Amino acid sequence: PPSQRSCKLASMTIADDIEALIKRKRRLSLTEEDIADMLFGQNNASQQRVNSACRQLVAEKRLVRQGNGGPSDPYTYHPPPIKRRHRVYQMS
């Protein structure tokens, strides 16, 4: 059986793949099902791994989730807003 460490590494790889996909497709509102289809094809077994990784990415503030999570308003995932540095101008 896989060790806890190898499971965590596999999960991080999926999370990294999801984050990269969301950044590439930033103009789209992707659901967990969309993400699973794009990464793994029509494989329902992968959807649970995607769901878990998406929740992890939201908790780590690497993704933003929108929607209510129901069938009529599923969660969609987006990159977090870009933090802009505010310039401080000094008067001399």
C-alpha cells in the first residue's frame, strides 16, 4: 500500500496541476468536474481527488472559489487576485 508520504506527494502534484490549469484558463469559470475532465478525461474516480485538492488550494489561498456549490450554482475556481504593490512617493 502507498505510504502516507507518497499519498501527500501525489496530492500535491494534483494540486499543482490544478493551480497551473486554472492560471492558464484564467478567463474561464471551471468547476471541479471541468477540471477533472481536462486533467484526467472522463474518469469519475479522479473527481474525488480533484475535489479534495481544490478544497486544499482554497484553504491555502492559492485559488478562490465562487458559487454556492449546488447543482444550479456549482463551485467555480479562479486564481486569487493579483496583489499590487502600492508605491510610496516621498515629497522632497
